[in-house]
Amino acid sequence: MRVWLIKRLGGVARSVAAVRVVFLSAGLFLLAGCGEVWNNPYPPQDSGRGIFYTSFDTRPKHLDPVQSYSENEASFLFQIYEPPLQYHYLKRPYTLIPAAAQALPKVRFVDVAGRDLAEDAPADKVAFSVYELRIKPDILYQPHPAFAKDAAGRSLYLDRPIAERREITKLADFQHTGTRELTAADYVYQIKRLAHPRLHSPILELMSDYIVGLKELSQSLRQADSDKSAWIDLDRYALPGVEIIDRYTYRIRIKGKYPQFSQWLAMTFFVPVPVEADRFYAQAGMAEKNLTLDWYPVGTGPYMLTENDPNARMVLERNPNFRGEPYPCEGEPEDAGAGLLADCGKTMPFIDKIVFVREREAIPYWNKFLQGYYDASGVASDNFDQAVQIGSQADVSVSEEMKARGIQLLTSVAPTNRYTGFNMLDPVVGGSSEKNRKLRQAISIAVDEEEYISIFLNGRGVPAHGPIPPGLFGYKEGRAGINPYVYDWAGNEARRKPVAYARQLLAEAGYPDGRDARTGQPLVINLDTAAAGIGDKSQIDWLNKQLAKIDVQLVVRATDYNRFQDKMRLGTAQLFFWGWNADYPDPENFLFLFQSQQAKAKTMGENAANYQNPQYDALYDKVKAMPDGPARQAVIDSMVEILRHDSPWIFGYFDKEYALFHGWVKNEKPGKIIRGRFKYLAIDAAAREARRRAWNRPVLWPLAAMVLLLALFVAPAASLYRRRERARGTD
Amino acid sequence: MLAYLIRRLAYAIPILIGVNLLTFALFFVVNTPDDMARMQLGIKRVTPEAIAHWKAERGYDKPLFWNAAAEGGKRLSETIFFAKSVRMFVFDFGRAEDGRDIAEEIKSRMGPSLAIAAPVFLLELAVTISFALLLVLFRATRLDFWGVVLCVALMSISGMFYIIGGQFLISKIWRLVPISGYQEGVDALRFLVLPVFIGVIAGIGTNTRWYRTIFIEEGGRDYVRTARAKGLSEAAVLFVHVLRNAMIPILTGVVVVIPMLFMGSLLTESFFGIPGLGSYTIEAISAQDFSVVRVMVFIGSLLYIAGLMLTDISYVLVDPRIRLD
């Protein structure tokens, strides 16, 4: 037995030695791979390269430009695809300039008889608007197997069941790639794709009301879509409203006058898609391997998607076929001082690669930003005090700690509004009666949005006096811009009307001291919300406190998200939180949120409050067709006045975005509408590398301390054991 | 044993059908096909026509369980339940609502999940069993007392604290490993050190106490007294005889989780940026992606059944008295 045990223990000792060797080798391997810094999450070969590191927290749902309609997807797509138009990077208010187009579109208005009308022709006379776009020649697509051809000019990968081969699992497995020149036909093809029955474009219904023949095309395609797996050749279907004039020119004919259409032309719904790409991905075996246009975009933009793992990492690399674009030389007056014109005329893009890393949690993201492994970061509530300091004059700057690291803070007001809506179909808070209007105004005064911004947003919001956010045409600052039903102008600033006035309004509404004058019952307002988590409780408590100021009781009707959406659709909610993120920087995109036709309960539109006012609708019809100018401003003022008076919303606040950038990032200018921004950015990679090395030297003493601690535990144990065994032996 | 295993496999079929039925019922109690369509189509500018078309395209326009309008067997087969379940039982998982192939997705996410879960499982097992045996070896000494105190302290701390604290101390303050991230191949080692270390530490308290109890109970048996009387060292008694005889309760808790290692861990993967399976189900529930939810519940049930069968087999291997008939 003893011999067996000795053998066994000898075996154990050998195993322990082997384990030691393995651990030592692994340790040495790790150290060798780490270099000077051990915590660099990126491959060592990427150090010092012009790579921009950023993150995403939600995996993109769609990368097909005809389907994609969310901000997180836009940050990929706008780097890959080129719409005909884009917004000037530096100018504010946002200004449309050509992107792939040679110039802004020529717009021609014609009447029912087809006669040309003047540019300022009234909207009711205009039967059609014709947009003619001419794109730049010699624009090439990114290298892609869909364009690959053999020496005889035959396509290498089209109409061949190549994807069914076992060795093909990703796009990079196709050995050959090719390119071709961008033509007007590619833009037309994409417009037809809006009507594709399997693609479910979110703007199909909207555009069917404008683009001539799109609705009919959609119906024809649905009828033709009996075999769900077959590729639909869109070139075989006519779209009368869109025609190719020549290789580089196309024309879009829309119904009526709709100046905002130009802004749609700066969105990804109107980018070019080559028919070869569609045919390539439609082949057998492709979709089973997730090889689809929805996951592997094909564009002409400055970058192309080279790594697509939405669970871990998305990588955009410089498109070698991109023609280059000059950096802008004009901007706002302060841009030159901020160094934003230093790269004037230089060829963009400046960055070679953009790495989007999936970070689901804010804490690791923030810490990696501080270590220099991300180039930019937002400011979350958790790290607000660490990142930002607020001066005595409410001026905002980066904290000393951030300053020491060379981090800059940029703030901007996003074209987004958040509000608390009254359901205008509700008998208590809705309707157009004077009584209910006063009730809404009283509640609007009582709910102190300034306090909300201060408590819950660390000041990252601008109180709203109307639906139009700052930075857009139609927004008015200062005294002229206040909501006179909720604020007074006092001491050079807008001051919320006193609670006593709100109580007076409430009494006039028939609820003196918060009780129904007729029945004596307390006034109870129901908040319908899907936000019922622990984190939301404090906000609901706060709202409760606001209404209690005027003796109104708040009942929270919390439900899950689906039921809440049902209530909104059915028009059975009473008070609710809602918001809107602009599609394009035009006041029409906010004013339409009150249009009767958009009433959610009636048409499932975007008018969540179900507000209906014929006078407002008439003005809306007028304003949407007007060019910016004093006349349009006057109409907008009238519309905003109607809304303030009727108070269908408690105008909440506009998001104020705080963004932090390391000192090595150049040319950053905030502007949420400019989604194709990476081509403008530059990186001083050497400075970043030096900082990373300085900030991330490993601290080694804890490793020694751990070994010591283990020894302190093992040594007395071993000694005790030996003593015991000896004692047993002597027994 | 073969007959027993075949019988167990046969039992698994009604269990899987039952689980599938329950998943289906629970999912559609909370989400209607209309809700799913709205979620997939986005929250802006969604029209009733688009919803109807989306449902028809994916077969969600049929009744849930019973199609009264159909004839004969089609009353059952022309339903969402039937259409969505049958293919799954032949392991054809189909596509997620975002168009991605579910089997491909599971295949690509399984590796990273296993890369964390397997080392955590093995190291934790080795560390906790060794630690528990050590405490039993020094039973009723100060070492045992403070060891138990340490275990109680370790098990009283939440898992989230270990992760955040570990990242703060080891990655942020000491800067020894990356805070989060993942790379394929051998590069993955650098990213796995911290989550594995934290995973092991987080499990020490509970498991050590559990194994210590088992070993103490086993240590009081007659054969242990006999071994000691024969003059074997205490280490040999514990590490050779007690450990082997305590295998049944250990295996009961351990083997059943082996197949589940593929499923990953939500918290760990989320904080360490590991592209594993841990968050797949949760993300699918948030996105109201029924296709993924049903597949993941199905696989989870299947693995659990496999785990129970493996446990039974392991009993036979470690205890010659047990026969599976």
C-alpha cells in the first residue's frame, strides 16, 4: 500500500511539475504577447495605426439601406453608401450639399397639364415636382465578388451555385473581387427596391404618396412574389416616376410640392445599390450562410465593411476605390479658431480603419476610454461628476482629471424632443374645450421640467417651449421664443409661472384645490407607461410630486411594452411619455407630429397625442411646401402659438449631448444629423500610442503579493500537517 | 444500460414537446404576432399594411393552435404552433426574425461561451474540492475556522460585485489584463484570464462549503476509521478514499451542468464583451424574436436532459454497486 501511495504521490508530483511548466509557458506567452502594456485589448500589430476605436451596444438589425432606419445602423451605413446629397459638415443650420451628385438637384414644378411653373408657384397649383440629379462620373464601387469577372469578361460568381460549397462561409472566402463604375441606374434600382415585398421598407407608405407609380409597383411586385425564394428582377418592372436620362443622370417625379424630398435624398433610402449585388446574394446557399445584402453592404463610400460580427466587432476599412473628397474650407465663424479648418482641401478620409467593438456595459466602456482604448465617449450619469464640472455661471467644462488627460468636451443640442403627452381623445384631459385646455396648461406649469433636467439629467437638456429644437429653422431663442402659457419673461430669462397661477387655472377648469367642483371627487390623472422598473420609480415619484403641487393625484398604470403600445394605438392612454428623433433637419419633421392625418388612434401615425385642429392642419399644409424665409417663419410662429395655447403636450426638453474626445482626435464637430462623419475625422496615432503606454504600465507588485499570501496560507498548513503526522507516528 | 438509455431518450420526447408547448403559450400570452411585427419593423412609420404583410410572409397570420377554418388534419397543421415546431424537432432551426441563420449563430457563439465556462468549471471544481478537503484535513483548527469564515464571506458577495471589483482592481488599477473584449484563437487567452479568475473566485464560497459538508459526513464512516487504523496518512485517507466515496453527491451536482456550459453566462459575457450565447436568449426576448426563443429553450431542455442522463451514467462509472436497468 505504502509503495502504491509513494508511486501515486510521485505521479502527482510529476503532474504538478507538468502543470507548472504549462502555467509558466502560458504566462511567458501572455507576457510576450503583451509588450509594454498588458491590458491592450487590440492586436499588437494595430498599435500606431490610424484606426478609430468606438463601440456599439445594440447589434444592428438591418444593414440593407432600404430597410435600415435607426441611429446605430446609420453609423455603419453612412460610411459605406453615398446618397446623392449630404449635409455640410461644419455649417449650421444644416445645409445640403452634393455627395455623389454633381450639384444639388434641379427641381422643376409642373401643373396638371404638364406646363412648367415658377419656383415660387403656390403648392395647390403644383401637380408634380421633378427632381433631376446628375451624379459624378468615375465613382467606383468597393471591391466585391459580385463584380468579379474572368479574362473574357464573364462574371465569376453570378448565376453559379458557388455558395453551396462547404469552404465558402464568409464573403472573404471568395477569392476574386472586382468593381464597376457607379451609374444613375443604381440609384433608380434602389428606389424600386423601396417597393420590394420582402424588404419591408419603413418609408414605402410615405413615399408611395409622393413618388409617381411607387404604389402601383409595390402592388405588382406583391402579385409577382408567389415563389418566396426566387429573385425578383426589378429591372423588368416599370416605375414611371423614376427615369434614367443618361448614364449619370436620373429624374424623380413626385406628386405635388414637397421640398423636404431633398432631405430624404440625403438618407440611405436613396443610396445606390448595384443589381449585381442583389443577384449575387440571391443565389442558392448564400442566405443560409448569412451572406445577404442586409449583412454585407456594397457601396461607393469612403469605407467598406470588412468584418461583420455583430456580437463582437464590426470593422470598416478604407475603400481602396474611393475617389477621395476634399475636406471643407468653410464653416461657422468659430470653426477656424477651433482648428476645424486646418485640413481645408485635404483629401478625405484621413482614418484607415474604424473598429466598432460591442460593449454592452457602460463601466468597461468608460474605463477603456480612460485608458485610451476608445477615442470617444458619451457621458453617462454614473461618471458625470468624474468627467464634467459645472462652474458658478452654469458653464460646463471637463473636470481637472479629464483635462490632465487632454480630453475635450463637446456639447450639442440634438434634434430630438422628449415630452409628456396628453391623449386628446381622453374626456378628462383631451378635447378642445376651454375647461380641459386650462387643465392641461395648469399641469404643464406644475411639471417643472427644469427641475427634471437638473435632477435626472445632470443638466443635459434644454427646456422646450415648443416642438422645434434649437438649430432648426423656426426655432426662436430668448423672449420671442418662450411659451407664454407656461413661462414669464423675467430678469432676462424665462421663468416658469408660479404654482398659484396653475392652481387658479385648475380652478377655472373646474377643479378648485384639485377636486371636481361638481362632484367633490379628487382629480386623478393616469400615467400610462411601460417604464415600471426600479430605475423608473424615482422619476414617477418625481412626477407624482409635481402634480401634488396643484393637488392633483397621479395614478401610474404600468404595463409591459406591448400593452402600452396597444393603449397608444387604441387611444386609451391618458398621460404618457414620448419622444421624437428627427429624420431630417426641417421644422416640418416636428410639426407633422400634430397633424390630424397622423393621429395614432386613427391612422397609426406619429401624432401620439391624437391632436386634431383644422386650423393647424391648414397651416401645416402651407408650411410644408414653403421655402425657409420670413413668410415660412410667420406661419411656423402661428402654428407654435396654436400648440402652446392648446397644450397637447407638456413640452419637455431637447437632449443636450455631451461627448468626450481624446486630444489625439481631430476635426470633431458635434452634429447628430451628420451621420457620415468618420471621413472628416483624423487621428494622431503616435500621440495616442505614447499616451496609452504612459497610462497603462502594469503594476506588478500585486502578483508578488498574491504569491506571498498563498505561501502564508500554505506554509503554516504544511507545518501543522507535518506536526500532526509526526504526532500520529509517535502514537 | 442501453435499454435504460433508450427508455430515457423516449421519455425525453414528450418532455420536449411539453416544454415547447409551454414556451409557445407563455410567449404568445405576452406577445401577439402584431407586437412581433411592430418590433421587427421598427417604431417609426409602421403601417397596418406592413404589419399584415410581415405576418403573412412569416406564417404568423395563422391561428395559434387550432385552425377552425381548415379541413381535417390541417386544423392542426395549419397553425403557428405546428409550423414553427415541427422543423425544430429535426434540428432545422430556421432563421431569426432579423434574417440570420440561427444554427450558424449558435455555432459561432458557442465557442466563446465554452472558452469561459469550461475552464471556470474545471478550475472551480479542482480548487473547491481541494480547498474543502484541506479544511476537512485541518478540521477544528483555526485554519478550518477562518477557512469557513472566508467561504461565508465569499458566498455573501454578489456576482456582480466580483465582476466590477475584479475589473476595477485587476484591469483598471493594476492594468494587468484587458478590461473586456475578445479575439479568436490563442489571443483569446489574454481576455479569458480575468473572467475565468473571477468566475472561479465567485464560486469558491458556496461550493467549498457544500463539498466540506459532504467530506465531513463521509469522513465519519467505518472504512475511513479502518484506513486510519491501517496507518495511512490523513492526506491519503482524504484525497484517495474519502474523495472517491464522496463522488456520488458531487457528481449529482456537477455532471448535470456539463452540457449546459455551452449556453454561457449572461452577466460575465455582458461585462467582459465575450460574444457568447449567454445573452442570445435575453436579446431574443427583448426583440420579441420567437424563432430564437423557442430554439434556445428547446436546446436548453435538450442539454438538461442530456446532463441528467450523463449523471446517471457517471454513477455507474464511479460506484460499482449501481446498475442502470
